[in-house]
Amino acid sequence: MYLKEVTVAYLLMIGIIILYCIIFFANEEIKTKQKKQNNNKMKQLIQKELKKKNVSAEHLKYLQKNLRTVKNLFLWEDILLEEKKKKDNHIIKYCQEISPAFSDLTNYYREKDSIEKAYFTHVLSKFPEIIQNEDNKVQYAMMQFVFDPSVYCRENAMLFFYQKGSVNQVINSLKKISKRNLYYSPRLLADDLLKFTGNKEELSDALLKDFDIFNKKIQLAIINYLRFSKCDRRVELYEKLKKQNYDKEVILAIIRYFRVQIYKPVRNILFKIMEDKKDYNYEYRLVAAYTLSSYDDAQTRTLLVEGLKDKNWFVRKNSALSLARMQLTKEEQNQIFALNDRYAKEMMQYILEETKQIRKESRNGELTT
């Protein structure tokens, strides 16, 4: 009798599980169909509006109502990105004409949590054409998003201004971020500045004009941006390097810039840095040794050989790397190995062997491909 009751209970449980699975998968199937129908409906509506001369008032109301959920906002972005790939000029006109709807949506999302705000600003950064003029409500709100506690929201708001390509908007945003001392990764900021779509020469001039106003992190980002974008601002940065009244990290960033943008007058400053053997100055020396690889002549080689004798291991390594990059002759190598300094010789030998191995692997890779 007991076995029979257990069997019945067991079969009942299996039946309940099977029924639950049937209901669950049926519900998921219904949701999938509904989602597909909604997707198709929105896509058809947008495509219909794109063909019109002007966007209808009904469509603006539709966007104001339906884009208040991240799910629909995601769908709208996906459809617009797909249409944008067709390189149809109608998409720009469409974005400009739906600006009033996004003006309303901006006020809505300003009151939402950081994740929703971050996604909303991300969508606007993808379609900067939505903003048409300087006093637009959306633009004002985007400036407020720049100060949001969420770094993602701030990041996307800044991307919006980079995509707009307005030098004044970017500079004003950065000034406010700097004044409030908001967290911002210098590397991330430098990478994002490279996405600026406006006049890069004007942006570079404006960044350097207000350079002393910005905090250390933004100053670092500006130098890195100039280095990565290969903007020729050698004269201005040379003057800043001569003053050396900036934070150590900023000065080091300027020195690295001159490895990419060669400027002969800076060599004398690098020589003075290398000759200052104070322990607390080793970071300046190791970056100077690295940068001097771009200033190859007899005097530079002599100074770098002295760098091989430095008390700091990293300075010795960078001196050896720069010398190896200069492709020393056998005679010059022999002169180094004849030095009465075991550490200098060992470092040079180590770097030469490593360089030789890298070149060998590179050649082998080219042969195999």
C-alpha cells in the first residue's frame, strides 16, 4: 500500500513538472511571437515615415509613448542602425524631425535610474543628428548627464558631444568635469577624444589654450590624445616641458609625445634629465631614455651608453632598448661589452638577444603566412 502511494505521488510530481514545462514553453512562444509582431510593427512604421516628406505628428506621439521602456528604445536603435547602413539621406532628416519627441523623452529619462539614463545617452550618442540647435532641451539635459554619478552615463553623454563635433560643447563639458573633480580615466578620455567628428585642429588648439584650467587627469588625456592623433603641437608642448611646473605624470606624458613627434630642441632637455642621477628622478630618466631612441646621433648614443650604467634597472633597460633600436654596429657593440660595468654589459646583451629573437620570429611568421 505504501509503495502504491509513493508511486502515485511520484507520477503526480512528474505530471506537474511536465505541465509546468508545457505552460512555460507555450508562454515563451507567445512572448516571442508578440515581440516579433511588435518589432515588425515598429519597423514598418519607421520605414513608412522615412518615405514621407515630413514626419507625422502621430509618429512623434508614438515615439514619446513607446520609447519610455529600454526594451523599445533598444528595438528603435536597432532598426535605425540597420536603416543607417543603407546610407539613405532620409535617416538624417528623420532624426532631425523627431527632435521634439526626444525632447520629451529626455525629461522622462532624467528621472530614471542610472542604468536607464546611461542607455538613453548611448542611443543619443549614436544619433547626434537629433539635436538641431544650441538651446535644445535635449542638449541641455545631455550637459546635465555629464555630471551624473554613473560613469557610464557621463561617458555616453560625452560621446554625444564628440559625435556632434562642436569644439565649444566639448571644452565646456570638460571644464565642468574638471571643476567638479569627477572621476574620469585619462586613457578612456583620450580614446574618446579621438572619436571627435569636428575640426580636430580647432579642438587641439582649444584644449591647449585652456590646458592650465584642467585637472591632472584631463591634462594627461589631452597629451595622450595629441600623441595618438599625431597632432603637431610640438612648439606649444616644448614650452610647457621647459617650464616643468606640471604634475610629474603630465611631464612624463609630454616627454613620450616627443618620441612620436620629433623636435630637435627637446633633445637638450632630455640630455639634462638623463644627467640628473638623483634617485627620485629615475622615472624621468627612464622615459627620457625611451624617447631618445627617436634622436639618433653620436651624442645621443654616448649618453645612452652612460644610461646603461644607471643605478636603476628600468633606466638601464630603456637605454639598452633605445640603443638596440638604433641598430648598433659591431664596433659599437664591442665598445659597450668592453665597459668596466658588468650590469651594463649584461643588460645590453639581454636586450640584443631579445631583439634578435623577436626579429627572427617575425621573419618566420612572414614566411609561414
